[in-house]
Amino acid sequence: CTSLRRSLLFIFADIGSERYTFSFTIRDSPTCFINVNSWGREDYIRSLSESFRVGDCVTIENPLVQAKEAEREEKFNPVTPSCYKLLLSENHSVVKTSSCYEMDTKLLSLLHLPVKDPQDYYSLGDITANGQSLDGRILNVLAAVMSVGEPKYFMTSDKRKGQRCEVKLYDETEMSFPIVCWDNESIQLAQSWIPRETVIFASDVRINFDKFRNCMTATVISKTIITTNPETAEANVLFSFIKESARSGALHDKMEEQSKGSINLETVVDIYTVEQLKEKALQSDGKLEPVYGIIYGYISTLDIDDNASKVIRNRCSICRFIVNEMSNTCTFCSDVSSYSKSTFSSFDILVDLTDHTGTLYSCYLSDCVAEETLGCTVHEFLALAEDKKTALKWQLLLERSKIYFKSLISRANKAQSINVIDCTVYGAT
């Protein structure tokens, strides 16, 4: 059988004691899959849970076959076509994994077949259009992966460790839609996805309206089963959309349009000192919205005359994303265009921003904003002699400036990521 889903948790049975439970879902044919549960001591459950991953082929010996209570059990577990469930006993049951040489290719092919009707899903645009009327609903989603965030770790109010990972999805109807993973299994799975290349069919995700961000979101829950790169006609249409968007540059244009719309300088009016911005990060309540503002200060570090490779990176000419530095090839576009090795250079500079209250280190000055700030294109910059680069640096360094910024604050350690979105020198020091 092939493992489709895993979930590990513990409950408190009595004061001072803990019982652990581990559940997963297995499948051995297109139409047959079943839930498996195991209870026991921590050592046994952890050992069992670490013995295989989602996608592994397993053999289960001596499980107890038990009729399931569908209404109660399927509230928190995937809905299966079977009337039964399997129970594992520490003393009698054994779970064996197959080596790569023993794996049945027919079983592996099931990993790319959704457990739900491949036509039974909502487009991201439909979810957004329906809005709060879908709040709390359990739905299926077919979408492409736009970006995968880094896992964020935190401590709950009752001192339990937690984690969170946000993935941005897109399809023909919506260019950015968040889906959030809270458990280790789905977070690990998400880290294997390739942005703008991977397509997922996520069955039974919970849809909610996020009041903080004023948008709809999806959440991976214990009922969710995710099929990566499904082999269905509907997924093939989405794959074609991804490739065509990359080929035509439409994806980049839409992202750029959204980006420009989100940083209209006329709407940025809040003025901060460096000290106030640092305090805001420390007092962050965990919201994920970016903070936009203005700092009246100066650039205190601008190493553009040291090594060009430190301030310039290559992007794909087709989809405009950063390319692999070793191969200088866009892994996403390599199979859709004979020009996959065509790249262009853009600025990617780290600067320090300082005012009378302190310094913000390693802020990003990138792409078009960097060109406008420096007053030259990348190619013009590369043509400059070293002394001219130094002279250019001192035209900006330590000069009083009006700096527009975008700040993102990590939920895990409240560290800030600062992006300069406009910088104008307004007077000599």
C-alpha cells in the first residue's frame, strides 16, 4: 500500500501520563483507501511515525480490522470509501517499508491520482468571488504553487511548540491565494514543491476569511490529502497555463501589476524613526501584513564598488525570476523554451539605513528601484570604471534622503526584512 497522509499528536489520559496516537491513510488501488490508527506509548508511536514518510510503500501485518463510525471519525479524518478502519497494536502489528527496488510501480502511480473526483474542485477565483459565504467550508482545490514560505516556529500561550508554513497558490483565475500548513507532514511536503512548476490537488482543505488580511485563505487540516502533480486532464490544462504564462511573460506582468498596485507611494504616509520601526517589530502580534512607511535618514552602507557579483544577479528573460547561479539556467522554463538559458542582469543590493535613532542593517535595494536610485541601468553600471562606481556611491552615501520602505516581520523571531521601494536624496549633509 502507498501512504497518502500522516498525523501525529498526543492526548492527556490522566494527570502525569500521556497517550500518543498516530494516524495515516493508505491506498492500494484507484478506488480503495483506508484510514489506519495506532495508540500507545510515546517511544512506540514516535518510532512508528519516523519509520516511513508520505509516498512510501508499506506492508502492514496483523492489523485489527474494525468497523468505523463514519459520522464521528470522518469529522477529523479523511473520508474513505471503506466501511472499515485498521488499528495497529504495539504487540501484534508490524509496519514494513519497501526499498526502492521493491516498490510496485502501480502503487507509485497512485500518488498522482487524487482521492476525490478530479473535476470536483473550486477555482481560486470562485473562492475569492464567493468570499465570506464560504467561510468554514471544506472544499477541494486544484492550483499551481507560486511560492513556498520558510517554516516559522513559535511558542503557544500554554508553552507548546508550534510551526507554520504559508504557500501562495495561483491558477487562471487568481494570481495569489494563501494556503497554510500547521503540521510537520504537510510542511515537509510543501518544502519539496517547486514554485511555478508544481501543481497540487488538495482535497478537504478548510476555507476561511482572514479578517486581518481581508482575504480568503485555505488551511491544511487533518482531513486533507494532497496530491502533488496530479495526472488528470484538469491538471494538464493548468500545467499548460503555467508554461504559456512563462513563455509569454504574462505571469511576470500580472505579478508586477499587483506589486505596483500594492506599493502606490501616494498611499504611504506613515513616518517612522529606525527606533520606532524596531519597537514595532518587537511588539508585533503575529500579523502577516507588510508595514509600509517613510524614514528620513540616509544610506550608511552601500558597497557597490567592491565586487559586482555581490550586487547583481541574473534573472530568466522569460519568467523574470532568479536563475540557478551554477547553471545560469531557469529550471522552470528549461522545458518550455529553447531560450531557457537567456537571462538578464538586475540589481540586488544590501544597504544599511540610518537616522538619529539607530540603524537598520541589510535592507534590500533591488531591481528597478535600485536603477532609479543609482540613476543608471545594470549595463551602464557595469561599464563604469571603479573610480566612477566609487563616485556614484558617494553621491548617495550619508546623504539625507526620504526613504520609502516595506517591512515584513517574522512570526518566529520577530526579525525584520526591509525592502526599499523608493529613495530620494533631498539635501547634502
